[in-house]
Amino acid sequence: MADLTAYRALLGARLQAQSSYRASFVLDLVANVGIGLLEFSELYVIFSNVTVLGGLDLHATLLVFALSNISFSFGDLLCGHLDALPTYVRTGTLDAMLLRPLPLLGQLVCSDVSLKRLGRTAVGLIPLPVALPTAHTAWPPITVAPVVRSPLTRTAVFPARCACPVAV
């Protein structure tokens, strides 16, 4: 329970620091939403020229787009800064974290929680109610379960990419 109090204090300090610069936070949030809208406009341009691409029509692609944006934003929110681990080692920040009586991974996750990344979540949540009923899919329970589970499992996949990068 003491660990949770310490994590709550770390997260609270991080969120308080972000809320003290409201204009910067709003601009970062708008920029993240803008990037997501730019990606959506790319899909719209592609599907204005073709009706089916790779077996997916616009509605099915919109469903994949929404689920991917939601899960990527959650994964990025939780562990998006872990790719800066070599910088933490070089600057000595990791050494300071090793001295604290908390698990290192928990400290790394709490060290840079950035709420501006929730803009990508909004970009994914907006088309989701449109994509679900129009995806031309029968919705028996066997089909609903993967759609509900998908953001959770993909949220775990995106941070794993940062934790063990492999040159492909």
C-alpha cells in the first residue's frame, strides 16, 4: 500500500506540473488531435479513389483506425517515453531512480505521464461509434469479444515495441 501512495504522489506531481502551463497543454493536445485527423484524411483520400483495399472497405478500415488509435494512445500514455532509456542512463537519471525504494519500471512509467497523448484517444473514440454499426459484420458474442479485447492487448503490444526494439 505504501508503494501505491508513492506512485500516487509521483503521478500527482507530474499532472500538477502539466496543469500549471495550460496554454502549452492545450496546444500539445490540439497538435496530437491534428496529427490524428491528418492520418484520417489520408484514409479518406485513399478510399475516395478505391472502394476496397486489401479486402477492407472504408467502414472496416475506419474500425481498424479507431481501435489502433485508442490502443496506441494508451500504450504511448503509459510507456511512450521508455525509448528514452539510453538517455536516462547517459544523464544519470536512471541512477537516481535506482536509489529510490520503489520498483524501477513503476518509476519509469510514472516519470513522464503526458496527458497530451489523450488527444489521440479522442481521434480514435470519435469514429468508433460510426465504424462499429457500419462495418458490415455480424455481431455475435464471438465477434464482440475480440473487438472489446483488442484495445487492451494492443495497448500491451505498443509498449513492448519500445522495450525490446528489433531491427527488421
